[in-house]
Amino acid sequence: MRILIVSDAWAPQVNGVVRTLGMVSAALRRGGDTVEVLGPDRFRGLAVPGEPGLRLALGAGPQLGALAGVFAPDAVHIATEGPLGWSMRRLCRARGWSFTTAFHTRFPDYLRARLGVPAAISWHVLRRFHAAAAGTFVATEALRQELAGQGFTRLRPWSRGVDTALFQPGPRDAFAGLPRPIFLCAGRVAPEKGVEDFLALPLPGSKVVVGDGPLRATLERRYPEVRFTGFLHREALAAAYAAADVMVFPSRTDTFGLVLLEAMACGTPIAAYPQPGPRTVLGNAEPPLNIGAMDTDLRAACLRALSADRAACRARAESFSWEACAAQFRAQLVPLRA
């Protein structure tokens, strides 16, 4: 199958959407499909101030149409609701092409946290965007129920995976010299991620933040005792996960949270708010699984997670594979002219 994926999130950006699309594309190609990803790197665009590596492709319609025509896809998937996503949506409707979409990001929460945009306005725009799709992929059952309650239709499940060969238990010396226990938070350092919720917690030992974003400089000044590493990649990221005693996930806006699976694959338990993503990844996080803790009191979750079983964390992560994720994705694509 010739599969065209259009996404406003793509390399060199570093986030869960980029990792998901990259791993799924690679798995599909290994299975014999031809996959083309059109991201902002292929078009002229505008860099977003304060957002490292983030660009928006503006006025891409004509070039996007030409590239899509040359590729001649059997199926189109629009991954994001940004400028490229809207351009591809218009193109598909004009050509009579069926397509699927995905709900990766809780933009109503994101825009309210960043810009104060009322959630009702954002939900209206997102409903309009996804209503034209033959199917909208969602990562969790809780998110499917929420979107259905917001008036979304044709919702289809699409889980996630983790590279268990890269992310695995290893030496725990990446932060040698820091007092234990080490509580680590990984992801974009941005308002909607709840990083300061984590930093403000009165916890024993040390705190480490892996990642970058518009709040990093401010938070580094405000919390000088915290180790900020910036973005880490592949083996360095795996080593950081493995060295931590608890991975803290303070986000209330993520729809899944790939970092949860990555940390658990390294044997590191999770502390999180009881949100849809963590609920899906952790299941019944406490006994009998004993792989972390969820609580509206994030400090309480952090302290309970210290007693989790690291071997059980690894076993839970092994139940999520990119091959299964890619197969689920492929099975739910629709023919160009359904």
C-alpha cells in the first residue's frame, strides 16, 4: 500500500507525535508498504518564536498538491490540525479523496494554558476539522469517550508502542553524585505540560528535567537545585530513564504519553495524575501490577511509586509493540476513493 502521511509535527521537532509517526512509518516500510511523510521540513515556513525546532508551513497548498499527486497514494492520513493538516484536508475534499485523521494533542487545554482561548472555541474548530474524515484515530478508550461527548464521530482506536531494544534496564549511574531518590520528568518544558507542578513538590532526594521548551530558562532560574539536561536522544535518554527511581508525569493535557512506556521499558516506575494516558499505560498501577502510582495528589503518587517493582515495569512495557501499533494503524486506513 502507498500511504501518505501529512503532519505539522515532524523532524527536527522532538515530541511524541514525531516519535509515533517515525516508528509507525518504519514498521510499515518493514512490512512492505511505501510510506511518504510530508512535514514542515518540505515547505517554506515560519519558525515559531521560543519553540526550538518548531516551524509552521504556510501557503503550502500548491506544492502539497503537487507532491501528493506525484506520490499517488492509496490512502491518506492527516496527523495534525495545523496549517499543513488544514491544507491537506482542503485538497482531499477538492479531489474527492477519503482520508483519516488522528487526535494527538488536547489543543483546547493547550490553547487555554498558553493563550487563554476559551475551550469551547477550540472544540468547535476541532470538531469541524475531524468531521470531514472517514475515521479519527484516538489513543485511549477514555479519550474516545471524551471526544464522543464533545460531538466527534467515527472514532477508531490506535494504541502506541515502545522500542524495547533501545529502552531497557541498564546501569543506573547517569546522574552519579545526585542524592537519591531521583525523580525525573521528561518532555517539553512548556506551560501545558505541568512541569512546575512537579518542580514545586516537596520531595526527598533530587529532581531532574529532561527536555527543552519555552519555560526552561524561567524554571532553571526559579529552581536552581534542579538538574536540567535539555533534550536527550536514544541511548542518552534511555540511560537517564534507567538511572531514575521514579518517572514523574505531571501533564494533564497529553492524550497518551510515550515517555511513560519508554521509562517503564527501562524499569522505571511512573507517578502521574489519574489521566487517560497514564490510566491506559499503567492499568491497575498498584498491586497486583505494582508498576507505579496515580493520584490527584502528585506528591503522594511519587512517594508510593518508590516501592514499585522495576521488573514488573519492564514486563508491562513489553506488552506494547510498534509492530502491533503499525498494524492497527494500517488496518484502519481507508481507500482514497472509498
